[in-house]
Amino acid sequence: MIIAGAGLGGLTLAHGLRAQGIDVAVYERDAHPGARPQGYRVQLDEPGLTNLQYCLPAPLFELCLSTAGAPPARVSVRNRHLDILADKAAAQPPGVVGPHAFNRPTLRQIMLLGLGDQVHYGAQLTDCQHNADGTVTARFADGRTASGDLLVGADGVNSAVRRLLLPDAQVEDAGLRLVYGRIPLRGSTRAGLPGWVFDSIFTVVTGGPGQPHLGLGPVEFRRRPDQCGLAPVGDYIACMVGAPVSHPALPTFEELRALTPAALRDLALRLMGEDWHEDVHRLLAHWDTDSLFPLRISTAAPVPPWEPGPVTLIGDAIHAMSPVLAMGANTAIRDAGELTRSLTGTRGTAESLTQAVRGYENRMRDYAFSIVADSRQTGQQRVGQR
């Protein structure tokens, strides 16, 4: 099996297939794991954690949990004066691991363990060829090729595999721009921050329709990653300031990308006006300027069924969604678990690989695009998404 993309979904799938004795190779376009910013916090709950546990070797899954944080399992929405608009506790069935807040680079570093030389870097997919024997050959910009029974596009919102498989599939601009960064929790900093930030796994502070918003998600490790032989990182709050593209103070995304971190900070502070609660300004005063970068939010349009074959898609490559429900990574990891089950369930039966892929794709379209629609609706209500 060939997997294009070494993000969370692709690496989960690689582990799941390996555990079932299926040969797998992962091809990643970046030159090395740290070639570009991967973001900071990622929240996993159901169905992400169940499928992560299914696919990963038990020691790696336990390492993931031990180097994550477990803030109170609730999501809060407040207005700019910090009045509570919504405060929803996450459902936690008995025996099911509750929501966790992970540091994305740490989680990815753990998921790369055990894959060794099965992950190939600097591999930009340019084309794929369907062969007469039912296999597929992937071609890369540097001249490399790889052949296998199945090519899985796990290569994100700008997926090269999707462009080849479904050239008419649309990924739309959600009309939101974010300045994303971290508030380090060093020394006495935590004690000086407002307690309500730590009462929820994620908090949205909204200025109202068409206005900026603030997102805050604490990441406080049960065990520091460096104590487990991983790259060091301290506790922090993931902090993002966002606004709809219609906001008069917001430049184009191309202009945002050209701004220095200091200029991004200045812009975000201007968006948070003087009528925002003083706690908001106190939090942003601790923002790590060097951690800031801009994001454009995208969302996928529903895709009708397509003819199954030796190429398929998982994660943002097929169903990019707004982050407001924290379901993007959860759904990509669910895809990996669902596809692993489909492929391994055919062994010893008359079912073909194409039938297994069709079953996965039918299920994925049903659950994933429903979540895309829910994310869009919630984004429209809370933060001015299109």
C-alpha cells in the first residue's frame, strides 16, 4: 500500500496496516518532519481516540496519552465581555477515554516511531497510473516511482491525489482568517492568568456576527515530552485570533502571509478593541510573538459517489472542515481506522480490494460530510464563517 502524506491520518493508517501484516510505504512531500509549521494543539476525543488506539501499537498509544493534557471536558463560548453564551460538557461513556489536548508535533513524532525507513521525504506526487493488473503506480517530482495495490491520498487540503482522482471536487474558502500562536506557561505566568481559561478544553470568545473572535485551548502535559525521550516543549495555551474576510481591518491572505510575526501580533491586537474584556488583553500580552503565523480556513463541498478503484482518500484530502468543532483530526484518524478494517476484513473472503474500498468510501462520505456541514453551521453561528 502507498500512502501519500505523513500527517496524523496517514501515519495512523500506516500503523494500522502494518499491525495487520500489510506492507506499506509513506511518501511525504516535505523534506523532513520539521520542514514547515505543523500547528500546535490538537484535540482528540471520539471517534479519534478509539481509532488511534485500534491502529497504534499499545506502547505508542500509551505514550500519546501520557504526553497529552486532559483539561475539563467542556467547551465554553463567551462574548467579548466574558458573559457565558454556551457551556457544554462533553459526553463521556463509561470505559471510553475522555478528550485529550495534544501537542501536534509531539503526537506526530510519536507516530513516526516504529515506521523507520517506511517514510520517504521530499516526495511530491505528480501523477499516478492505473496498471493492467489492477495495481497503481505513483510518480514523484524527483523521478521516483512506487507501485502497490492501493494509493491513499492523506496529503491534506491541497491534495495532489484528490486533483488526480476527483478533479471536479471543490474546496471552498470558508471566509475566515486566523493568527495562530502560543502563550507559554512559564514560571509565574500561569498563576497570573484568568482561571476561566483552564476550566474548559477549549473556549471561544466571540465579538458577535461579522466581528473578530478569540480561541483558547490549554495544553498542560501529564508528563513532559522530554522526560519520554521526545523533543522538549513546555506547557502552553494555544491562542488564535480570527476574523471574517469581510472585516475592514483584515488584509488579503497574501498580505497576511507577508507580515512578520510582530506585524501579525499588532494586527491581532488591533482587532481586539478596547471594548473587549481586560482578561483578553492580559492574555494576549503573554502571546509568544515568534510563534505566530496566519491561517486560511477551508471547507470541502460534498462529493457524489465516484467509481472505486486502486486510489482513495482520507482526512482533509477529501473532507476539509472548519476547526470550530475540533473534528478534523478526529475524522481523519477515524478514516484511517475504517479503511484499515475494510482492507483487513477482506482477507480470506471472496470480497475484492475494490469492494473493500467502496465500502469504506460509502461509510466515510456518510459520516464525514455530515460533520463538515455541522462544522460549517456552527462556524456561521459562532465566528462568521461563510
